[in-house]
Amino acid sequence: MTLFDAIGLDADDTLWENETFFRVTEAQFCALLSDHGDAETIAARLYDTESANLARYGYGIKGFILSMVQTAIELTDGRIEGRQIARILDLGAEMLAHPVTLLPGVKQALDALEGRRLILITKGDLMDQERKIAASGLAERFAAVQILADKTPEAYARVLMGQGVEPSRFLMAGNSMRSDVIPVLDLGGTGVFIPHDLTWSHEHAEAPDHPRLHQLSDMGGLPALIADLEGAA
């Protein structure tokens, strides 16, 4: 029995590495401003600035760059030098050019799910997400690709309506409990949490006690989980 008409997959830190590049850049940013505080304090200040700016800039590298510039200006009381601003922009440019490295189990899972209706659902800067999807070589695996400003229940509902999929017959897998799992559970779908060691703290959320919530160690286990769920239906 086919329980799911469509299977949604997150992209960043579910299909390929992403947060690693943010952490490396954050460390370089903290080193650049080391005269103005310790790394922990600077990182915390940057996180607060990023969080406050999400409504203005959205998710992604470009918003992160602007938040680094703002944080640097605030930490130095506006005395940051032009060459330091230039270095921050260079760090951002390096992030925008980083390679796409698939995570363990991804290719095997997609091979096993061939023939299923797969939808790639990600969020962030449109141009950067399109670049990564193209560089991954995975675009042809998906029946549809959706790049959202944010992953809310309403956003998922619009995606599913556009795809003609009932929420109860939809499964979403990703590394963010906050963005990939809980909104889909709220709609009546099935959520699969595949944690990544470096998931951004903003994406953390308490795991609900929910019969349609499942957890895997990596993408490689997704086909078997789907087969088990459909076998038991």
C-alpha cells in the first residue's frame, strides 16, 4: 500500500553540508574582531543580530554577511576600518562559492526512492539555493523544487496545495525540528527528523511526543522507514 503521495526533503544539512561553512566563517569573524571581545561573546552578539534581522533579510548567506557587518560596526562603536569591512565581504564571497558536498547515505536513499514523487523543499536566498541545487547534481531527482522564505505550516500548505497533495499523505524529512518536522506534523503530515551535528541553534526545538514523528541517524535509513510505515498501514 502506498501511504505517501509525495516525499519532501530538506536541502541544507540534510542532503549536503551547509552549516559547517557558517561555523568556519563565524570563527574567522571572531578572530578579526578579537580586540573587541572573546570569541564566545562576539559569536553570541552575531547570533542575536542574525535573529533580529531574519524578518528583514531572511535566511541565507547574504543576510549573514549583512549581520556580520552590522555586528562589527556595533562592537567597534562605528570605528571599524574599511579593510576589515572588506575582509568580512570577502568571507561572504567565499561562502557563496563553497562546494556542495553530499552527506552520507543521500545518493543511496535517492536511488532507492527512484520512482517516488520527491519534492525538494528548502529555504533561504533564492540565487544561492539555486546554485547549490544545480551544483549538487540532484535536481533531476525531484518532481518539484520549492525555495521558501520560511518554513511555516502556511508555507507547506501552499506547497502541498500547488502539488495536489493532501497533508495526511505527505512525509517530510530534514535536519531541523523547527522547520522541517513540526510544521508538517501540525498540518497532519508525517515528519522524519534526521539531525545534523552542526544544525544552527535557531533551528532547534523540543521534539513533540507525536505518533507521526520518526527519527533517523542519516538519510540512508529513509527508504526502509517509508517501506515499514507503508507496510504497517
